[in-house]
Amino acid sequence: MVPRWLLWTLLALLCWGVWAILAMSIEDGLTGAQTQAISTLGMLPVIAALAARRPDQDSRSSRRGVALAFGGGLVSCLGNVTYFPLVGQENTAAAATALTSLYPLVTIVLAAMVLREQLNRVQMAGIVLSLAAIYLFNVPQEGESGLVTWIVVAALAPIVLWGVSGLMQKMATNHLSARDSTLWFLAAFLPLGAWLAIREPWSAAVSPRLLFLAVAVGFTLALGNLAILYAFSSDGKASIIAPLGGLYPLISIPYAVGFRNEPLDPRKIAGIAAALVAVVLLTWESNKTSAEIPSEVIQ
């Protein structure tokens, strides 16, 4: 039987794959900050639906859980803020994207240190392959600017912040239901969206198409976070779910090749192959092993 955490993780991967496709469609029509501000509107239906739903009977509401979930959202937002300047410059965008895509490594290390998650050798090999695939999906292509020292240093901020946010999401589900964790996590995006909308210059009217795409970006991002928190809540290990969720280019790359006429170069082919093998290795855990080695909960 397929474990629930895997089904939720695959759903998150699908949602974030659609999110990436929508983000591609925006192209240079909006700045990163503008997209973030408008996309917050797309999160509102998910937040409203979660807030209107009756609390789960097994909900373990606590101040610590709320603080972890809301704090995880704030940390993720701070990662976005430090990421925007890097991708806003043409000569650094490709390198910054490649580097920051490796943020699951931080979650993996922290999960091992803080939550003492245990992995078998096959899963560890899957983690290595998944990180390699994530990098291959995002590494700059020929002709694009290479990496420079200051970009490496600057990229550490979003890498660490997003990685810490992943751990906080997992820890929040130890104290809250997945529903409440998602509600408080997404609520943290609202202040950032309002702040960016106020400070970001809007020199021209946003077309209805761009407005729709940006709102859809926020909606699919929110659904992806909802699914990933349900995966964490279903006894999924952060050290497995984080790299597995980062393989969403498996969804967006076929779209880019088929509908945007982007070449399927050897780099992408290698990334796809590594990702598919990584999915198998990351989920290589018998029910017996899962039951015997539960993820340790930090109280």
C-alpha cells in the first residue's frame, strides 16, 4: 500500500510543477516582487477555506505549533525577499536560481540533527541523486553567466532561510493538525504581500492575463504547501519529503519542451533520469521499517 505521506508529496510536486509553468508564462511581464505581491491574492481562497472548515477532531492546537507554523511562513517570506534581488539582475539570475535550488540540503541536515531522522543507505543515495537532479534542472546553460564568489555568498541567505522553513513546517505538524499548520503558514505571507504591493513601483497597468497568471501562481503555491504539510503530518520524514518535493521540474520541463520549444539538452535529460531514480530510492522503505523507526518528535 502506498503511504499517505508519499501521495501528499506527489500532489505537492504536481502543484509546484504547475506553479513553475505559470511562473514561466509570466516571463518578464512582472518583476519578482510584483508577482509575489499579486500572487498573495491567490492564497486567499485557500486560507479562507481552511479558516472556515471545522477544526479536526484530533487537532493538537498549541502556541508552540502556531509559532512554528507562522514563523516558518515568515522565514520563507524572508527567503523570498533575499532571493528577489539576485534574480532581478540578468547577469546573476541563472546562477542564483541554480544555487538556491539546493535549499533542501539544509532541511535534510537539520532534520538529521534536530529531529534525529534515520535513513537507510538506499534513501541516502536517493537524496544525493535528487540534489544532483535539482541542480541539473537549474544550472546555467551555455552562454549564461558563470558563478562568482559574491553570488555564492548572497545565495546562502535564501538557501538557509528556505531550508529552515522546511524544518519548521515539519515541526509544526508535531503540535498542530496539517490544516492548522497550513493556515498559519500561509497567513504569514499576507503581510509580505501587502508590504511589497505598497513599496513596489507600478509604472504601468497590469494586464488581465498577467493578473490571472500571478493569482494562479499564488493559488498553486498555496495548494502545494497544503499538500506538503499534510505529507509531514502523515509521518513523512522531512529529510525525504524536502528533496522529493524539489523535483517538481519533472512536471514543468515537459511543458517547456513541448509547448515553449525549449531544447531537451543532455543536461535536462540527465536531470530527469536522476530524478526518476531518486524518486524510487527515496521511497525505498518497507512498512516494517517505517513502523520500527519513527521520526523522533522534539517536544
